[in-house]
Amino acid sequence: MIRQLLAEKYNKCTSFEDVRIKSDGRLKQLLKHVLTHSEFYKKHYAEQGITLKDSDHLKIEDLPFTTKDLLMKNFDEVSSDPLLNIRDIGRYVKNNNDYHLWYKNKYKIIKTSGCSGRYGVFIYDKQSWNILRAITINRASYVNVTPFKKNRLAVLVDTSGLHAGISLIGNVTKMFYDLLILNVHEPQKTIIDKLNSFQPDILSGYANSIYLCAHEQLDCRLHIQPIQVGCSGEPLTHEARDIIHKAFRVPPINMYGASESICMANSSRQCHNLHIAYDWNLIEVLDACEKKAQEEEIGNAVLTNLYNYSFPLIRYKMNDRMSMRLNSCPDCGSVFPVITKIEGRAEDLLKFIRRDGSEEYLFCSFMSLFNEPGIKSFRVIQKERNYLEIQLVLTDKNSADATVNKLDNDFKYLFSTKNLSRDVSYKFVFVDTISADTTTGKTTRIITFEKYQKQLSKNFVPQEVFESY
Ligand SMILES: [Zn+2]
């Protein structure tokens, strides 16, 4: 890890051209690897007439796309290691929630957080994990990392499973950090009490949870003086960024990542723009015809992860829409290209009010509860302040009872950890489909009480209900 950290630090890119040369070289190496070792990629590329002998001359746009569905369907053939088969990994994911563990002492397994609504598992070996950690520390942190003075790092994420955020942060080197891990599903008051007694140097977590902490600080219930604040996992709005800056007197570092590559881009202390770690993450933005979008034009994001050889993702269609500028940052001079706009994955917080008047929030990450093979799609509608209708599209109606029982237990547990059991109720409703928004093509997974009321006032016709529990 330390070797990787130093390699990253002393092998810095000096110009955008340098970034491009590094990413081109890494792409060629990766293509050679998959065309030699991955049965899936060999077949997938052979269908387009691409073989190993072409690997030196290929451009990224010559390659066919991959998707989460395609990779999950062909899981056993993506990697060259027979240890990575979907039967064993599926069992492992079902029975393990411990993000500290290495699968077979070799691999970090990440389960998708559920924001995209489809179940997925992504794999990192120790080498790719070290590169990822080095990118995160070198680019998304400005606090000096030294074993001589440990930093106090408080992290506010969903700790209930093998999610990207907690797996990466839960694995930080203890030599450099004293770590406090807080679960976003704990009651807000508990979180604030723990932060007050820990007094972190670095506060990091989901954008919405940091935003709530900023309000607590402005309302004088939280009293901390972090020298760095990091936001990830959820989009950081302008309003949230300003409030966080005002509350903690430091500009928050915004990080864009996903299970597929946990730190793809980050802002800095000097610049709000998300700078893409393009030498390790080749991001393309494509228009509706799947051709390269114009600069600043919003399109679909496609990722090639250049450091992950154990579960390679090449021209992988993400669930995000964004625009980018393929050159050095125009505002701060950073050599990396920037994401100029990003859409999608913006799910709102659900706000509840207890009978004693206190408020509580539920974070987007609870959507990971829907990561069950029996669930094809879902939507949560807050029809009353303290009442949720949970719509489900099931893959197999015969296993409906088992699926609903498991979800019911998970929701009961979730509300009890938030101290909301007495106040919040919910109902599961089976529907045939959950349609995407006709203008954005995105499926809204959470409809807050405020949005639901707006829809009602516009004579919104709710989805037909077929069967309910
Ligand atoms: Zn910049």
C-alpha cells in the first residue's frame, strides 16, 4: 500500500497530454490481459472481429459496450480465476456483512448500493485495491498523511453491508488514522453525541449526512472543527456545499464514485469542479446515438476501469448522466479533465416527524435492502409524513412471501435503529412495472412526501395496484 501511495505521489501527471498517454498505455495493457485471460471478453470481442493481435491498435471507440446485466449474466467468465464464480460469491454476499473481510484472503467484494435499482457484485484484488486507496488518499485528501501524527477520521456511511464507501474507508491504514465509524441509520442525536466526543480532524460521509451535520453545527448542537470535510455517495448540491462550508469553515471535498470504481473524480480545496482521475478511469460521455457527446453536452457515462484486472470493466455503461470537458480544468489548472454537470443518483432524503416533534431522516442507502434476487424493481412513496407505500416488482411471484418477509424484517430493524418504530408505518404493494420518467429516462426510486403532494396537485395518476400486503 505504502509503495503504491509513493508511486502515485511521485509519478504525478504534469499535463493533460501526459494523462492521456498514461491512460492509453494502461488501456492497451488491460486489453492484452482480457484478450488473453478473460473468456467473456475474448468472446465478446470476437463477435466484433477483435482479437489479441489488434490490441496495440485499438481505440476505445472500437470496442463494444458492457453493462451490469451482461457482466452479471456472464460473471464466471469475466475473470480468469475460478474462485470468482457467481454461485460461491452469491452465497458469500448473502451470508457476510463484514466489510473488513477479504474473500478467500484475496478479494474485496462490493455489493452495489442499490441506488441504480439493479443487483450487482464487483470484485477488487489486493493490487487494484491498493491503487484505489492511493488515488483516494493522494487526490481526494489534503491532510498530511504521516505515521508520526495520526489524523482523527470520522466516517458517516451505511455500515450494514459490503458497500463501496464503508469497505474502502473501513480499510484505511490504522498507521495513519484513528477511526470512528458511524452508521447513517443511527438516530441523528447519537451521531451528534459521538462526533462531539470524538472531535474529528477529518469528517467524511454521504453528502446528505454531512449536510445534516452542517445544520446541527449551525444550530449549535454539534461542536467540531474538522480541517477537512469530504462528501461522497450522493450528489452534493450547491446549497449543501455552501451550508457545509459555512458550518465547518472549510470547503467540502466532493468525490464521485461508484461500486465499479470507488473514486473516479474529486473536487479540491481550491476548485469545486470534479476532476476525473482519468489516468486510471477512462470516462466517456456518449449521446443518444452512442457517439461521443459534444463538450458540455449531457450524455450517458461509460467507464473503463484501468486498474482492475480481477474483474475488468471496459466500456461499461454506468447509470449516470453527465457532461465533461476533455482537457485540463479551466478553473484551477489541474491537468485532469472535469465533469461539468452530473445528473442521476440524486435521491431525496425521507423526513419523518416523531410524535414528540423530533425529526429523523432516512438515507438513500437504505435502498440496498432491495438488493435481493427476488426483486426486479421497486419504488418507495411517502404518501403521508410517517407512512410509506413500498412498491415491488418481483422476479418470481411464487417466492413473494419469502421476499416480503425478509424485507419486512429488514425495514422493522431499520426503523428500530432510528428509533422510529412507533411512529412510522409502511405497506408493501406489488405492481407489474415501475415506469421511468418520460423526460429523463430515469426511474425515481424515492418519492418524498413533498414530491408526492406536488404530483397529486398536478392530477398525477398513481400506478395501478395489482395485489397488496
Ligand atoms: Zn479545477
